[in-house]
Amino acid sequence: AQSVTQPDIHITVSEGASLELRCNYSYGATPYLFWYVQSPGQGLQLLLKYFSGDTLVQGIKGFEAEFKRSQSSFNLRKPSVHWSDAAEYFCAVGPYTGNQFYFGTGTSLTVIP
Amino acid sequence: KAGVTQTPRYLIKTRGQQVTLSCSPISGHRSVSWYQQTPGQGLQFLFEYFSETQRNKGNFPGRFSGRQFSNSRSEMNVSTLELGDSALYLCASSGTQGNTEAFFGQGTRLTVV
């Protein structure tokens, strides 16, 4: 069965500190993996995606993620967090049977000054 | 290119009523998917339409239905509203199947009272 697990419901980091958000997936085929960010009351914005090739992918806003097949993980990282990064982050896998995507339950990020 | 447009942004309805939400996908995208987002359940897939046909359906009761028009615009209908239907409803459009991602609208916030 397809699923995505984000073990951390909420993370708090200081501005300027590094960040890593965890994501583990279960998928029956070669996964396409995504990270989205959602600000309060808004839709989801794509940060980055992995389809194939280089397992370290760069995204917008200084984010990167590394695909590790052996660990079924796709963790999101940022070297130095800014206050504007406070938001909800979702990992997703798909598409499956058409354009259905499976999402994790999200990680809420708080950034303290 | 214009993004995904959802209307209305906010709705307040009474239990037992029915509601229709609208989604205009990115120009050229023929796939439109709908998701329900609630704090407890995260993003749950409702259904996907492709070229006016429902291609995929999530595990929701028959009160939730949708359709897609020849211009790829989609509508979602919920009949006999329940308090538990209060949620953010997100529409996503995608290009051709495979090697693609979902582009999300800002959502419609439905409150059932």
C-alpha cells in the first residue's frame, strides 16, 4: 500500500539554525517524491520534486532534499532557516493510478527569533 | 500562465444543505483532483477527473460528487452537509500522467454550522 509518514508533527527551530524534516514512504514502484509548503489558509506550493537521477535535489527558497532508496526516505533540509519559513510542510508520493498523490500528515514548523 | 483558481474562497453553510465548489485548472491541464484537508486527517484524496471522466475515486461517501466540463473546469458537490464536512477543499491540476506534479489552488474553506 502507498503511504507517507512524517514522524514529526511539530518542530521549533531558531532563526539561522539548520533544519531537517523527515519523510518516509511506502510505494510499490519507483516513487516520484515531492515536498510542498502551506502557509495558513493557503494552498500548497511545490518546494521540490524527485523523479529520477541525482538523489540530492534542489528546490526553491534554499531547500534541498535527499532521496535514499535503502531507507525509503526523502528528508527535507535547509542550512539556515528564516522566520518566513514558518509554515506547514507536506511530503507526498505519486502519482498513482492517474494523478492521485499520497500526502503525509504534515510537519508544522515554528521559527523563533 | 495563470494558476489554479478556486471559487469561492470561503463558504458557510447549514447542516443539510448542499454546496458546489468550482475549480479552474492551469491552461492545458486536463487532470483535476480534489482533496479534503482537515486538522485531524490531513489531505485526503476525493477524486480525479480527466477529460470529463472520473478516473479515480477516494474513500468518501456518495454525498461527495464531482464533474468536469469540456474546458477542464471542475466542480465538486457535497449534498446533505454534515458538521464533519467542514474543511479546506483543495483542487489540484496536473499535466499528462507521469513525471508531473500537482499544482494546487488556494482552496475553499467550507464551514458547516
